[in-house]
Amino acid sequence: MSLSAPSLQAPSKARSLSTSPAPRVAFSEHLSSRIRRTPHQPQNSNTKLSMIRNTRGSGRRILTFPAVHPCESITPSILLPSLITLCNAISSFQHRFSCFPCNKRNAKNAIRLIRLLQPFLHEIRDCHSGLPDPATLSLSELHLTCQKLLFLLEDLACEGAKLYMLMESDRVASQFRVISRSVATALDVFPFGSVEISEETKEHIFLLNEQARKARFEFEEEDKRAVMRVVSSLTRFENRVAPDEGDLKWVIEYIGVKGWSECNKEVKFLEGEIGFEGFDEKRNKVILLCSLVGFMSCCRCIVMEVVDCEESSKKFDGKRESSVESEIDLSLSGLNSDDFRCPISLELMSDPVTIETGHTYDRSSILKWFRRGNLTCPNTGKRLMTTEMVPNLVLRKLIQQYCYANDIGIPFVDLGRRNREITGKVEPGSVAAEGAIRMLASFLKGRIENGSEEEMNRGAFEIRLLSKTSVFNRSCLVEAGLVPLLLRLLSSRDSLTLDNASAALLNLSKCSKSRSVMVEKWGLELIVGVLKKGVKIEARQHVAAVLFYLSVEYGHLIGKEPEAIPSLIMLAKDGSYRSKKNGLVAIFGLLKDPENHRRVVEGGAVPLLVDILKGSEKEDLITDSLAVLATLAEKSEGMIAILDGEALHVAVQMLSCSTSRVGREHCVALLLSLSLNGGEDVVAYLVKSPSLMGSLYSQLSEGTPRASKKASALIRVLHDFNERRSSSFKISVIPREQFIHVR
């Protein structure tokens, strides 16, 4: 195989070196983003092209080689230093063979080849200021090939991808073979007769060329044996037979996975790769990846005896729990399924895109609209200057989370990023993955039932991890009977065990089958007990979120627990962001049951919410507080409590200064409910607000569809009041002390 060589000065005469063309861009522009100056080189306009950075940090997917061919106008004075720096970067891997999980011999030979090339490049750089076009062509091809080799070596050394690289070791060996032949092909083009170099160097390069052409890069026997051990273990999983623990240990030692943390990184990497693959186009690869996740999860749980990283203290930061918070935020912020439906098709959007007017539609629907000759925005009727569509990645992520949290199946199209199918069907991804997880569930059940305090804690911790991202894992763990055991751990005196058990229950509570089990096994009493008296604030935060998920079906039962709502309000009064967040989330969920409105008001929630509105700098906490107030205002007891405080005045201010569209929608909903249910004193107060009408009119064009409807309704209420007042209509005065005192 050979690699491409586009022409330089004379396209018609240039020699083609490849069947796979590389992208051609302005070379200096490309390298300036990838290369930095090395300290030993002089500072000039080209020194920033001297050092290749770590390309894995750019988000490049593993085993992809986005090498860029030098542009036609490249000069040797720029090309040669960059090529030498690339060779130096490749040579630096000679001390890192031990970190390669496979292809050690092939990598060693490839690096040796490039090291032997370096004296030749240094001699050309030091002795020749100008080179003929064929020489530049040859060096350009070498540069392209060295980029690909550097990518390949980085992938071999990639942290977390060791098992995956082992299973791809045959493919990797082929890549080394292609790269070696490409070096030989590039050297064939070099005009040795036109460039003066020493005879010694020339003979050296001829020998190097011959070696590159004939070198054998094959699937190494040691790698084959390791792959077969993995396949054997996966076959045992498929047949529901426990794997040989000795095989598991042998494999992870072979690829260099040395502890629990490295094992956990392998699992995370494989899960990430699954998200990038299409479930139809690359089904076989997805099956392999899911199987490998099961294999490495077993290694993490069974083989690794010690949790050798900071996670052993079970302190999860905000980033680790962000996915949980995001899913909870959806309901609290008013982002229900209506927000995720295309205004044209009224179906959930699988590929939301935003057009010139700022409105979002599903790509397929808006494309049909444009193809019919409509060059206007369907929502506003405004004529469009351009039909360009921008993917709305934030909304797409929210829809994914909504579907994932609510077991709604919807396929997501490829956006050049993750192509993941969120499915409501509880499927494991592969037969081997199913066998592995079911075996792990049984193993963890035995550890919690019969183990020591330390083993119980470790079991709860592993359940916490297994249940975090997989619908199937949650279902398996629930079916294995782990929910009652985790509830039992809520009585543990060990704070770490309590934290892990509550976090695991939070993840499992997203599975609808687990909720009835929690309620039937006296779980509400135990959960509320942790909420009120939990030693660690993290455990109290977790069980508050559990109550949110339980409130979907059991809000009336939660409300009847005497300490539930008061404890949630106390949690929301805590100074930490997470406590406020999860407390507000759970309170909002409980308000779906009408009986809980009175309990929330009596618990003193309204003053707390007003304090958050007045003092918080977190926009999402403000939005959440407005959502709770807007819901409370729908009932008389909530409306009276809100008007007795300063919430009306604060809500008017929030409408004009909030940066959140959803927050402004809740402001409008709150003001509309108060104006309809709170009497004409409230309307009279709103009419006097100088900024209110402008804010309401802005919602007609800029707000969400629901905000626009509510703003329109409130504008009509204010206009009707003004018309009656101007016509000297006698207003029956309602006792002011029931509602609001305007200062």
C-alpha cells in the first residue's frame, strides 16, 4: 500500500504515491495550531512550527489519523525543521515500550526506522538552503507519514485504551506495515543525483529504504495469545459460566493495567467509544465494545482488591455527578416533552437545529419546509436571508437526557460527534455483556449479604458505578434483589457505606421497577431518616434526589411522611449549591400532588425561595426557585403566602434581568397566576411597574412557546384593567391585607 503525494510546482509531472489522498490546507496555518517552538531553536517567524503537541489532547478519536499534507507552496526551510521535530517526537517513544499493551516489537522497529532517518534529514537541513521540487515532494510525503506514525504511537500509549488496542492489535500491525512501505515510497522519489550528500549517508539511506520495503510487521504471537484469552472469557460470559479469574489477571497484567483506577479508566474509555458508534452501521463493533466493558467491569470488581485512587474515599465532585443533576433539572426547569417537540411535526426532535431567527426545529422537518419553497421562519413568518442551520447541541443533549431518564426510545442522528441511540428497551449491547453484568450482580449481592463492613462498602461503591450510566445495568441490579440490601445499608453507622448506598439507590431509582420495591420495603421511612439525620451531607443530597424520582408515582405517600417535606426545606437552606439544588428538585417533584402544596407552604418554603431569588448568584437556582413559586401560586394557600412576602416585587425584577429563557417563563407564569387569583390589587401593582410591559412584549418574540402564550394572557389582563379604569368602572375593593401592601 502507498500513500498520496499531491503535486507541487508541476502537477502534471508529479508522482502519485498513494491511493488515499490527505487533506491539503495552508501548511503553516495547520502546523501553527499543532506545533510549538523548541527551546534550542532561534526565535523567528517559523519557530512556532517546531514542536508537535500532544494530539490526543485535541479530542481526536483513537485509531484515526487526521494527517494533513503540506501545501504546494511549502519551502524546505519550513518543512525540514518540522519534519525533524516530528521524528524527534517519534523517537521519544523508544523509552516507552513498557506502556504499550501490544505491538511492542512492531513499534520498536518503526521507531528504529525513523531514528535511522534522522541523520539524513539533519545533513540536508544543514547543507542545503534550496532543494529541487522532487526533494520537497519526497519530504512532504515523509512528513505526512510521520504524522500518521506519531498518531499511532500515541494511541498505543493512550491511557485507558489498552484493552481496546489489544483487541485491535492485528489492525495496528497492518498500520505499521503501511507506514513502513510509505517511508520507502517517499524515499524512492528523493533526487539523490541532484542533491549533494555524503556517500556514507547515501548508502545508509539506500539500506534504510530496502529495510523499510521488506520489513515484516505482523500480528505478534504474544498478542494473539492475549486476544484469545479475552475471547475465551467472553465466550464463558455468553454461556453464563464464571470466567477463569486467572485468565482475567493474566490479561490485565499483559496489557499493563496495574490497579483499580487504571481498570476504571478502561471501562470509561470503552463506554465512551460505544457512544461514538452507530447502532446499525457498526453493530459488530458496538457488540465488541459492550462485551469488553463487561470484561473490564468484572476485572475491576473481582480482580482488583483495593480501590487505589481518590475515589476510594467516595468523594464525588460536581463534574462526576453532573449527569444526575442535569436529568433532574429537566422537570424542575419546566423542560418537559413539549419543549423538545418540533414546532412543525410536533414530534420529539432527534436532530434539533437553529435557524437565523433563533427558533429551533428538527432538521428533517425544517428541510422539508425549505424544499417546498418556503423561505420564512415557520414560527415568526419572518423572511430568511439564509437557510443555514446550526446544530443545537445543548438542546440535543437535554433531549437525550430526558429520553434516557424516562425510558423513551429515540434514535439520534450522527452530528460528527457522539452518535448514540437512547433506547427504552433494556438491552445489554451483547450477549457477553449481559452474562458479565448478571454475574457481577450476583457477586455483589453475595458480598453485601455476607461480607464484612468493608466488603459491604465496596459492594455499594461498585453498584454505584455500574448503575450510573447503563439502563440495562440498573435493571439487572434491581432484578438481582439489590435494592432491599442497599436500603438496609442506609442504617449503617459507617458514613462512607451510607454515602455509597444512597448514591447507588439514586441511580437505581431512575429504573421504574425499583421504585415500587423501595416503597414496599419500608424504604420511604429509611430514606427520610437519612434525609433528616444523615451524618454526611452528600448522603442527604442523594436521598433528596431519590425522593424526586419516587415523587413521580408516590408523591402522596412521601408527603404523608411527617419529616419528609420539612427535611427537604432544611436541606435547601443549607449553604451548599448541591443541597439547595437537590432540595428544590425534590420539593418541585412533590408539588405534582395537590395535597403537598399546603405542606410545602406550612414548612416555610416561600421565604426560603424569596431569599434564594434575592441572594443567589446561580442562575439555575433562581430558575428552580421561580419554578417552585410558579407552581405554588396555582393554589390559594401558595398564592397568599407569596403575596405576604416580597415575591411579587422580586419576580417583576427577575423578568427584566434574568438571563434564562426558562426562568423568564416561570416569572411570567408566576405573575399570571397571581394576577388571576390574587385580586385586582395585584393587577394594579403590576400596571404601575414601568419595566413590566416591555419585558412581557419581548417574551412574545423571544420567549419559549409557553412563555409567549402566558405573556399574551397577562398583557390582556393588564389591558383589561386599564380599560376598566379609564372608563371609570367601579372596582370592588378586596381587603388589601389578604394580598399585598404596595410601598
